[in-house]
Amino acid sequence: MKNVFLSGLLAGIILLIFSVLALYITIWCFPNIATQYYDPAFNTQSNRYMIFYIHPFIISLALSWFWERFKSVLVGSFLTRSIEFGLIYATIAIFPMIWMIYSAMNVSLEMVASWLVFGLLQAVIAGFVFEKINP
């Protein structure tokens, strides 16, 4: 359990840095997607911004537990296992959620595609950390 918590905490720190970088990259490189967040469908209350900064730790701890349970099923090299881990997570968790959001909210396909890519990259990065710390 100690490995799960420590690797999840370290992955959370790395994913927090990645999340902030991804936020700025989206603003700079994809301004059309960034402006869509001004839609009233999105809550922009400043008292809820901490949720953005806590999210990487929640997801990394959950992914660390998932890694601990299923790491023996993943075979191959360091890179292969990390990518497969990310693809499994994206397939069973992110894609169905994105499908529901796209069908129920007025959001663009580009926006939900960016969420899918972001979630996949989060899981792959977390997989790299878990592979190094808790093989």
C-alpha cells in the first residue's frame, strides 16, 4: 500500500505540472478551444479553482491503485506497458464519459477530443511513473 500511495503522490505532482503546462499550451496553441470555456455551461467561480489543482492527485492515486492491481497483466517494455496502461484507462473510463458529455452538452468535437487526448496523456505519464517506482 505504501508503494501505491508514494507512486500516486509523485505521479500527482508530475500530473499537476503537466496540467498547468497543458492549460497554457491550449491557450497559446488552440485559442479557439480556450475561448469555448467562456460559455455559460462552464462554471467559472473562483472559489472552485482548487478543484483543478487537486484533480491530478485524485486521478493519480486512483490510477496507482489500478496499476497495482493490473500491472502483472501488462507485458512488454517500459514504454509499451505505460502506453497500454494509458490506452486501457482511456478506453474504459475517458471515452465513455466523453461520449456522454458530447451527447448531452453543447460542446464542440474539438473540445472533447482535447479532453480525450489530455486524459490519455495523463494516464501514459502516470504509467511511466508507476513503471519506474512500482514495477
